[in-house]
Amino acid sequence: MNKSYKKDTILKLLSGMSSEKEIRKYLNRFSSDDYRFAVIKVGGAVIQNDLDNLVSSLAFLNEVGLKPIIVHGGGPKLSEELKRKNISFFFKDGQRVTSKEVLDVAFEVFSGENKKIISALIDKGVNAIPVIGNLFKCNIDNKELGFVGEIKETNSDEIKEIINSGGIPVVAPVGHTEDKQLVNINGDKATLALAQEITPDKVIFLSEIGGIFDETNKLISNINIKDDYDRLMNKDWLHSGMKLKLQQIKLLLDILPSHSSVSITKPLHLNRELFTDAGFGTLVKAGHQIDKYQNLDHEQETIITSILESSFKGKLINRYFENNKKEFYLSSCNRASIVISHNQNIAYMDKFAVINSARGEGLGNAMWNKMLSDHKQVFWRSRTNNAINNFYKDVCDGFQKYDEWSIFWIGINDLNKLTKCIDYAVKQPATINYE
Ligand code: ARG
């Protein structure tokens, strides 16, 4: 596709949502690998009630050259159809017991739902290709559930071929056993198996509600499994269906590379979720391990130097690490760092840096909270034109503006001490040089 056409499309569709720079950042990130961009699970209810938005959002991705793998469900429609046909059905441990009769209807319904998505996409000029039945090799582990397959092997060759030839695969939740018996599989399990095989950057669940909500019905924007999982699973306001989802997402993040993330959103908000830092939905990440060091080895110095230089876009002075009254926070993903210096009685935050590609995923917040839990009193400075100052103004107890610098502080109430701190901060020589 012609580059400037692509750019126009993006700007047209996303204008007003965010800066062009931010959108480009995500576009570059998602375009870096042809079939590893995303596995998108489309809930059965979305096909019934929100097909137009779904198809528009997916057509947009196609227009900017991104090829997601679509997996869909069909449960609600299947229940409807079984009722209409007077076929009785029931669930066991959340799984639909699938008799031969139910299986026949299921196959019909899933093929029908698959076709609905395919033809709506084709109408919008997307080369959507159905994948029904030959992707998942299954066993029937629990005979009591009837023709329900547990996935043993996922053969993604066909999917990769479809994407390489410019198509978007749309996968129905059916598989087959060794002896070619068709089986019903749970759509979320199919998504999990596929994600494990493909290891995509994003796994996205599109549903009608579009996220996880807290007790006041406010959308939870970020969840870090490491910090939030146990706490959330113990809340009685969290619906059992959501707990189940969160449990599955945790399993998923355990097997995906650490930069991967899961988003829950609705079709209408898909592109805002994908192409802005703030997103629109619930973003779930494995969480951030943050370690603290008093002394650094050579490798850690190199890592921190590159984090600082890339986020401040300048060069660190040579002897930066020589002063030994420093303390370093470093995220295990090596993408964020905080440096505290203890030349004063009160901690001075000398650097706070998150590299550009890691912004928007809660890493900065996690670093900040960790630092703050160790330091009840802290002060720092920031250049007056630094975009982070809005955040600093929110979190500080007070700040004072000078020509070049703003000085911020937390927890310092004694005026004498405060004056000393401000004086110290203003007088510090610059440690980053700009060309
Ligand atoms: N656009 C980024 C992504 O898709 C960040 C999304 C942030 N979303 C959120 N709900 N906090 O990974």
C-alpha cells in the first residue's frame, strides 16, 4: 500500500484521539512482525449485536497493513438455535455438554457465524479467509462432556500462509480428533492455544461490555497480574465470569513473552485501545519486577545509561556513576529506571526515566509507587518544558518554578529543610548533555 495513503487513513480515522507521534509509535511496533501482531477473540454476542463496529475496526487494521488472527465464539447463537429446535442442552463445569445432536447444530451455527464475519469483511474489501476444523488437533478427555475437544496440537502453518498472502484468517471454535471426528471447543481455549503457538504482541478480547469494571462501575484501565491479581480475585464485587477471564489471562501471560499484553475492549474502541497510550479498555500485563541496587556492576551501568540517554535524548556525563551515595531502581524488563541520590539528608530523585516504547503500560506508575513506598520524603527537579510535569504536579505536595527548572517535593513540611532542598536542587550541575 502507498505510504502517504496509509498515513492519511490513519490520521483521518484517529484524528482527535491522540497525537500523530503516539499513533506512529504503535503502528511501527505492531508492524514489526507480519503474523505476530495480534490474536483477537470475538465473543459470540458481538457477532450478533455489534457486527458493524467489529467489521469497521478490523477493516481499519487491514487498511493500515496489520493482519490480526481472528478467533470467534458462537455460544449465544448456539443456545438460541438449540432452543428453537427443541434440543435440550446443559453445561457442566462451565462447558457445554455436546451430544451428537448438539454437535451437528454447533457445527452449523459456528460455520454460519464464521460466514457472517467473512462476508461482512469481504464487503469492506478485506481478504478474509475462513479456517474451520483443521487447525486444532484434539482429544476427547472427558467423555461425560460428549464431543468436546481438548486441544493437543495447533497447526498454524495454514494461518501463517493466509497472512503471508495478504489475508486475514477467521477461525471457528471447532477441532478434530485423530480419527477425524469433529469436536466442539471452547473459544477462549482456542484463543489460548493459538496465542501459545503464535506468541503475538497483543491478545485482544472483544466483548459487549469491553473491559473489567470496579465496584463503582468504573472501567479498570490497567491490571498488573503481579501486583493486582490476588487482590482482585478476593473481591466479592468482581463477577465470577470476570474472575474466570482474569484467571485465563493470567495463564496466557505466563506463556507469552514478557512484552506481550492482553486487552479487553469493545469493537468500537479497538483502535483507540491499540493506537493510544491511554487506550480504551482494560490492559492486562504480567506486571513489573522492580529491583533496587546500591552498587551496580558494569552491565547494569550500561543498561541504566542507555535507559537515561534514550529517554532524555542526550548524553550522560562520563563520571555519573562515580558518586557512591546513589541508589538505583531498575525494572526487570530494563526499560525504566529511577536514580536517588543521598548527598542530602532527604532523598533527591536525580533521574526518573521510562523509555518511549514502554510508555502507556503502567510501568512508570509501578516504578514511581515502588520508589515512593521507600521514601516518605523526596524532592526533585525537572526542566520547565518537560511533558512529565503535569504528572509531577499531580503527585507532589508542592513545587516552585525557576527559570530553567521546576523543583517538586513530597513530605517535606519544615520550611528550613525545604529551602535547603530547593537550593540544592537548583544548584546541581546538569548530568545530561544535549548536542
Ligand atoms: N496502545 C497500547 C496497547 O495496546 C496501550 C493501551 C493502554 N490501554 C489501557 N487500557 N490502559 O498496548
